[in-house]
Amino acid sequence: MKIGLILNINDLLFEFSNKERYNVLKFLYYEGKRHKQIQRDLNIPGSEVSRHIKRLNEKNLVIKDINNEYRITNVGKIFLRMMDIFEVSLNHRDFLNSHDITSIPVHLIFQLGKLKDIEFGDKTMENMEIFENLVKNSENFLYAITDQYQKSLLKEAEKKMRDQSIKIRALVDRNLLKSYNIPDGWSKLFKDPKIFFRDMLENIRILDEIKISLIVSDKGAILFLNKDGEIDYSQCLIDNHEVFINWIKELFEWYWIKGKSLRHFIWKEMLVNQ
């Protein structure tokens, strides 16, 4: 049984090794197509279309319906989605192989195939500039996970928090929070300090250990992973398309649930320092 299963998988994977046949299968993903449509739109000779369809049909990846249209099967769709994951992974294999991807939950790893537009950044200064611009240019929301802060970014975030113009959420390292002192008179900058600090307590949470850093806003997203025991800010994945923004938002939400209340941290710090 196991040997037969391995042979079947190998046979299926072999069908994806032919680029034309692979393109035929992708062409059929969303709706059925007739033989002439495949031939015309993919610019493949009719005899070759027939050969590809025959092989795909034999492997139960494609069927022919009562309207003489060829359609991809559910198994075919599953394999295509797997191929998308491989394609994106191979495009960024050096980054993924050299960094710790265990900080990304498995269900999001299986969605990598959707991120075909992501770009790779390998210049620290440019990466941090993108990081800063995402903070400065955000208009609707701004979510962050970070193990460090920069004064220039903090001032920008403080301004947005005072204006209460966008939704801001942050997950911060416990040690980072201990090292930040709220400036004297800061609360006087707000129309209603009580409401502001209530919102702050609700929208900032603590992680005991941060192995991932990210910024995501309505303008785009950037992701840094752990390498050799610390977050590597010299290399990252960047994109401003909606698919990547939503993917990073989901990654943030996954960690947000794990975050601890800022309220409990503040009370504990106050008792320690009394």
C-alpha cells in the first residue's frame, strides 16, 4: 500500500515537470475550457493539447464534462495550490533556508502560494526606511510586533495616538517596555487622558519572547525573521499588495491572542518599584 502510494505521488509530480502541461492545468483552474480555447489562448498546437489533456485525465487531474469542456478536478486544484507554495518558497529559498520559519504558524505557511508578489529586501538601511515609511504613511490602521524601538518612529506613533486618527495595536517585548519612560506631562497632550490610556491598555500587549518583527498598515507590510538567535533586520520580505497585507495581519492576530495584558504588567512594575 505504501509503495503504491509513493508511486502515485511520483506520477502526479511528474505531470507538473512539463511546463506546457502545467500551464494547461493552471488555465483550467477557475472554469472549464474547450479544446480550441486551450489551443488558442495558450498558443499550443492542437495535437499537443490533446496529449497533455490525455495525460492529465489519466491521472484524474482533469475531466471532460457534458459540454465538452475540460475542467480541473479537486485533486488537481489541491496539487496546483501545493505547486504555488513550492514556487514562492523556491523564489525566496535563500531567505527561508537561512532564517527560522517556525515563528510562522503552519496554517500561514500553507498560504505562501498566494504571496507571489512579495519582494526580498537585503539592505538594512533601506529596510528600516520602508519600516519607518509604513509607520508615517499609515492612515487607517497600524499593527506592529517589535523587540526594539527607535525614537523617530516612537514620536510618529505618539502623534498618531494623540490624534486618535487610526487604529494602532502593538506587541512588544517585556524588556523593551521596561526601558521606555513615558515623558513627563505626556498625558496632558490628550483631550481625554483617561480614554486615551484606557485605549492604550487595550491596544498594547506584551510577549515574553519575540522571535519575529513586523509592521503592517493599509499601505503595505514588512516581515523580519529570526536568524542565529536574534531578529535579522538586514533581510526581509516586503509587499504592498492586499494579499500580503492580509497575510501579515493574520500573522499579527495569531500573536495578538498570545499577548499578555499591559495592565497586569504595569501593576506588577509599580509594586516592584514601591
